[in-house]
Amino acid sequence: MTDIYWYAKKMEKDGEAYYRELAVGTKSVGVRKIFEMLADEEVKHFNLFSQMENHDRVVFTESPFLDNVRNVFEKIREEKSFGDLDASQSGLYRKAQDLEEESEKFYREKAEQVDAKQRSILLRIAAQERRHYRILDDIVQMVSRPQHWLENAEFYHGEEY
């Protein structure tokens, strides 16, 4: 069991570091803000795994993360602030997607090996990782094809947690 938490915390810590690196490397204020929010979400996951590992009472609270991301995307869309997007960064964003997909898969697999309460938490975190993947997909689409992204009324794939 401890190995699950150790590995999960490592993935979350690595994810946080990668998002902070991406935030520093982008010129887009909006995209930087999204990466900072994603990094903060990884910290929350890390803390949940620490609580689980220490057998502390785990309180899984919903956050306004998705609404905040949606608001940033809306602002980018309204301001048509695409001049500072760098299409060469899309490979780095796809790598982040791969990391989110790996995390989601790991949590879903490990959910089958734990008790019902832990399973519930792991599956909720896995669902959040899927949403992070989709947010990154929106960023890749926006960076790769800004005009198409702007014109597409269904640009945002986010769902409620």
C-alpha cells in the first residue's frame, strides 16, 4: 500500500514541477495562469495522498478549478490574445497530456487493489486527471490552430468534477 502512495506522490510532485516549468516557459498570460492552476491541483493531490498514507482523515473537497480554467479560456477568447502563443510549445503540452494519462491509468488500476473508501478517492483523482488531460488538449488546439479554436463554439471540453 505504501508503494502506491509513494509512487502517487512522486507523480504528483513531478507533475507540479513540470507545470511550473511550462508556466515559466510560456509568453501567454492566460496559458501561464492555467499551468499554475494545474500545478496547484497537483499539490492538492499530493496532499491527499500524504493524508491517505498517514491514515489521516481525508476530506476530498471540490474546488472552483474547472470554473476558473473556463474563465481563463473565455478571457483568451474574448480578447483574442493569440499573438503570444507559441505553436512550438505544443510538443511540451502533449508530454503533459501523456503524464496526465499515465496518472489516470495508474489511479484506476490501483483503485482495484484498495478498500472502498480509498477506491472512491483514487477514482475521483483519476477523473480529475482525465479533465486535466482535456484541458491540455484545449491548449494544444488553441496553440496549434488559434483561429479554428476561436471560431469553434465548443472549444472547451471541461466537465464538472
